[in-house]
Amino acid sequence: MQFGIPGLGNTIPTPADFEGTGKADIAVYLPSMASFAIIPSNGQPARFAQFGIAGAGQSIPAPADYYGTGQADIAVYLAAQGAFAVQDPTGKTPGEVVPFGMPGSATRSPFRGTTTARARPSSPSTSPAWGRSSTTRRSATRT
């Protein structure tokens, strides 16, 4: 199945459970259009969700269940602003922008893992600005 725009960097895979079915949906982020393209696993028609800033490296897809609703929310990391933008899944508000990391170019990826409703990491995280894990690694010693 062909899905997305051919060419390096034109399509970023972003599978997540956008429908809350317990199964990952086939999804991609199209940077040139600042849009998510989603094929739900429940058989519903494919849909587009425009979100983010168009252009290579402007928005890095970061879907996760930020609001605790049991389904992945549309979200991106805005590298130039050093902030996450999360779409409100209910549609009652425009969503929120949460500062995180240092503003700059898209040289680091946002963290992946468990998050809270305010888009802050609650498990080992990686700073988008520095790319370092907050967990401490210990070396093993032989006896």
C-alpha cells in the first residue's frame, strides 16, 4: 500500500492509536503540508488533520495521549519555538502550546514515552535541545 508523498523527508511515519481502539492506526506526517494523514485501524475512511508549521524541520510529529483520553492526540514539537503544540481532542479549545527545551533548529527529536496532560515527561525523557536522557546509566563491574 502506498501512503504518503514519495521522496526522502516528505513523509514521516507516525503510527499511534488515534481512534482509541487499542490498535495502532497507520499514520504519517507530511511536513510540506503540516498535516497528519491517518488510516484508522477500525475501517473508517482515511482522514487528514492539518496541524503544525509547514516546511521541512518546522514541526516534528509527537502524537501521544497527552489528555488521558485513551487515544493519541495530534501533536507536534515546534523546534524553532522550543515548544510542543497539542490539539485538544474534544475540539472545545484550540489546544495548547507548552514550552519545552531550547528554541532552535530541528536537530533533536522530541522524547517518546509516557507523558502527562501538560506534555511533560513522566518517565525517562530526552531533552529535545540536548538529546540526553534524564536517567542515569551505571556501568557494571566484575567481582
